[in-house]
Amino acid sequence: IKIFIKMENLILNGTINTPEIILDINMKNLSISGNILPENPLDFFNILDNYIDIYIQNNQNNDLTIIFDITYMNSSSSKRLYQFIKKCIEIFKNLNIKWIYEINDDDGKEYGLNFESALGFKFDFQIKQ
């Protein structure tokens, strides 16, 4: 039995330790911005994974643009984010990843370059305006 759930936008307000997450189903954009330092990265990313699973059921064109504007993340969150991006690469036919970073933030850009290299998937790097 396949259960179909009507999709609505996801909006999770950011905190000092967690990013703001906005999944706009009409624009087909997922925005993740801020610090990624949740107390329990597994639980935090499970929410995002579950929402992406519902989104893919509702999105016949299989399109998504993910916009990352990450200030800082710890190593456990980095591992879990890698798994999340890898999942998205595997399930979306038309996936774009934008990695936004501050002009003088070499570490911020390096995060994205490391993911791009490890995943073998081209990111669109943009300096924050």
C-alpha cells in the first residue's frame, strides 16, 4: 500500500545551533542557512530526510535546487550532511546545488569544495551578496 501525503512547505526556524530550513515546494528550492551544530545530528537530519521522501512522492518532475549558506558545522553534522546530499544526488533527476559563502570565508568555501570533490557532483559556488 502506498500512502500519498499532501505536501506543504517546510519552515524550520534557525537557532544558535541549528540552521534555518525552508523547503518551498512551488519554487522547488530547499534552503539551509546558519550553523549546523544540533545536539543530535541523527534526529535533526532524519526530519529533513523524511520531508525529502514526501517531497519526492509529490514532485513528478523530480526537480530540486538546494541552497546552502552554512556559517559553521561540526564534524558529526558534516558527516550527516554528506549523507543527506548523497541521498539527494541519488534520488533527484534534476538536482542543482548552490553553495553560498562569504567573500573572505575560506573555510566556508572549503566545506563546499570538499563535498563537491567527495561526491563527484558539481556545485554552483556563489559569493554572498
